[in-house]
Amino acid sequence: MRTLLIIFSVFYGLRLLIRFVFPWLVRFFLRKRMTAFHQGSVHQNEARKEGDVSIKTNAKRKQDHNDGKGLGDYVNFEEVDDK
């Protein structure tokens, strides 16, 4: 009987813990991420003046794409007639 009481109390204790603590933790981490995201966007807007145009390119990606080293081997296939 004592074992059932312990299992029952642990079950309801975990249930209450999940019901109240888990939502609080989720809210805490979401607020933290939202403030970090907001501060990042404000920082980006302050760096540029109104009306300025900026084009961001990735020069490394263009070089990798144009040098052709990672493309693999060329294989010449011939059609075979089945007769």
C-alpha cells in the first residue's frame, strides 16, 4: 500500500510540475529569444541610413561555383540498340 501511495504522489507531483513549470520555462526562453531577435534587427537598422542601398554578395560561393573542382567526373554515355 505504501508503494502505491509513493507512485501515486510522484505521478501527481510530476503532473503538477509539468503543468506549471514547463509553460513558465517555455515563456522564459521565448521571451529571451524574442528580445535577442529584436535587438539584432534594431542594430541592423541603425547601421544603415535611410535611403541607402546595400547589396550583400558571397564572394566565396561565386569562386567555388566557377572553379569547377567539385563537379565530379565527366562520363560519356552511349546509347545501346536492343535488337
